[in-house]
Amino acid sequence: MKKRQNRSIYLMLIPIYAFTIIFVLFPILYMILLSFLSKAEVWGVVKEVTLDNYKKIAEPLYVKTFLDSIRLAAISTGFVALLGYPFGYFMAKLSKKWKKRMMELIMIPFWTSGLMRLYGWIIVFRSNGTLDQVLMGLHITGSPLKLLYSYQAVVVGMIYALMPFMVLSVYSSAEKMDWTLVEAARDLGATKFKAFLTITLKQTMPGLLSGVILTFVPSMGMFFVSDLLGGNKIVLVGSVIQEQLTKGRNLPFAASMSVVLMLLTTMLISLYKRVTGSGEMEGLV
């Protein structure tokens, strides 16, 4: 009987493993292999193993691109954490009725195209746009502001696109909290702030850190945000990869940059595991 159950479990796992091998493992291995090949004169690759693609990444231009991407990702993630953490925390303290309503409000934007939502920000930020009319109507500004195609506009776009991931990660941890520990700390004389630091923050830290991973990693490659709101003035790693695939037609170099980006992502996830002391990405599910 037990052997039959084990056999049934193995049969159920076959589609999962097959999907992972075909659509995850093989593409990654192909990308790594491609990164060590040479670019053909017109299109495609030449089967000549080389390290030139990785040497090219070490050039000042591309090093600066990686550093700029990390800087933008860090700034965006910082603002997302500052805004998303309290949102997810207080959302977990709502009644079931209001939790459902807030969850619906968070998910509704995902029903439309991300590009369409970013075009909405273009209408808001453009000269004499919605924001300018509101500010001038309140006599806060006397002339239109040049917000579109600026660094600030890109940061706002990143925050808007990634905020739900932080909110849901923190909400997932906060909902599982043992609130009696907070009450016990308060009964023992701890202030609200001290109880928050010693009990609440510690218990919700896995959600906060997983939210950081879910926002920091994608923000390094979200080139469409910088293209639409930054006007190609802000170049991210994703922008370079996209340009190499479409205009430069340099598949090996694009693959090498993707490998480096993947390694950075792996390092961040490893750091997350060490900090949380767990091998499970608790808040990512």
C-alpha cells in the first residue's frame, strides 16, 4: 500500500520536474553556453569559445551601467519598503471584510497592461499635465514642472510597479504573527515602539526581506520603465540587454550580461537565506 502511494507521488511529480527541466534548466544552460561563444558578422553566433564577452562587461561603460542599475534599484526598494511595510502591516490588522477589499484594490491594477498603466504616469508627469494643473491650481507652483523624462519620474514608476509585491509579502508575514506576544510585551512594560522593534519587526522580517528581493531584483532589469518615463536618459542593465538583442544583434554579449545579472540575483537570495536563517523563501509564496 505504501509503495503504491509513493509510486503515485512520483508520477505526480514527473510533470513538475519535466516542466522545470525543459522551461527553466535548459534555457539557463543554453544562455550560459551562448555567453561563451562569439558573435557572427551578420546574425547568430560562431562556435568559438571565448571570454571576450565577460571581459567586455568589465569596461567602464558597462560597469557604470551595472552600478547605476544597482543604485536605482536600491533607491526604489528603499521607498517601496518605507511605504509598503506599514501598508501590509496595518492591512493584516483589518477585519476579514476589509482585508478582502484591500486585496481586491491591490490586484485590480494587474488586470490591465503594465505598459498602459505607465502611459498613465506619462499623462500625469508631462508638462501641463495632471500634476502640473493641480499644483498650479493650488498656487504651489507658478509654471509647469519638467518631471517627465527625469530620474524622479523613473523612481516613481518603479515604486508604482513594485509596491504590491512588498505589500503582499509583509501582509503574509504579519497575518501569521502571534499578536499575544506583542500584548505580553506591553503588559511587561515595553513601550509601543520597543514592542514593535523586539516582537513585531522580528516576526515580520522574513516578509520584509522577501519583499526587498522581489522589488530589488526586477528593478534592475525593468528597462521599459526607464524608457517610457526616463526618455532613454537612464540606461539600466535590462536596457543594454534589450539593445544588444534587437539593434546590436550580439546574442553572446546579451547572454553574458544576463548571466552576470542572474549571479547577482543568486547572491541576493543566498544573503536572504543567511539573514533569515532559513532555506525556505517564506514570504515569496
